[in-house]
Amino acid sequence: MAYPSDQALTPDKPFGKFLIPLLLVIHVLWLVLMGRSAICPCGVVSLWQTGSDAAQNSQQVADPYSFLHIIFGIALSRGFRRLRPTWRVADLALLAVFSSTVWEVMENTPWVIQLMDNAANAAPDYDGDSILNSLADTGFVMVGFWAARLLPLAASVLLAVALELIVSWMIHDGLVLATVRIVWNLVQ
């Protein structure tokens, strides 16, 4: 017996093939409406930004925070597969893109930017993402999503821990450190 939760999200009709591109268009339009720039306001476009130049933080295609988006993708893949084991991989991938889009929009709201700035004692200043960086972040989420699909659970966990340690070492920030800082600032 099929339950409503077991039904496919992406139908085998042409419309289903347009859901992820539609989400990405909404993602871009929302960031445009929020006043985010397409590329770094500094005028430079590079594939990698080391994190040492605050003016380019979260503005380029990739930066140390990209590793955190891979971790997010791993968590989404593992979590969604556990919650919805009967869903098709395409449906889980759509849900991962949706989740990343929601986070990217929220991450660029003034409230979250202020929260990150207040918590970023050791981290570079954060003024929000460029649209280029935000879309690339969603791409890195999908890298993590697919890596978790291919790797055994133990390897996925080891990869996530290794990436967290690399980011913590490189820029003195990461999921764990940022969470501790945010909680510390909220309780004070």
C-alpha cells in the first residue's frame, strides 16, 4: 500500500525536470530583491578566496566556508534518506536544493548577517554572500549530498569531521565554533 509520503515529488512528466532550475531562479531573484550583488563588489571574480580578505569573504565562487556547505549536504543526504527511505534519489536531491535555497535566503537576511557578525570574534567580517557565492554554496551542498550517497556512513562522518577541522584550522571558524559563539552571545 502506498502512503501519501511515499509519493514522488518530481513526477515523471516534463514539469518535474524544471523544479530544481525553478528553485535556483527563485533563489537568485530573492537575493536580487534583497540587494545582493551578482559578484564581489570589489570587481574581482576568483575560484577560491582564502578567507584573509574581509572584503571578499563569501563573495567568490569558493572559500573555506564552502567546506561547511559540503558538510550540510552530507547531513541532508543522510538525514533525508533516513527520514524518507522510500523516496527516489531525485526527490531527495530536490529537497536538498530546496533546503539549501531556504538557508541561503535566510543567511543573507540582515538579522542573520548581524547574528554572524556578533558571533564572529575570530572569523572574518561577514556582510552577506554575492549571488555567485550563494549559488556556488548550493552547488557545494549538492557535492556533499552526492558524496554521502556514494560513501559508507563511516566515511561520510570522517569526511565531515575532517572538513570541520580544516575550516577551524584555516579560518578559526566552523559549524562547531560558530554555534558555540552564537549560543554564548545569546545567553549573555
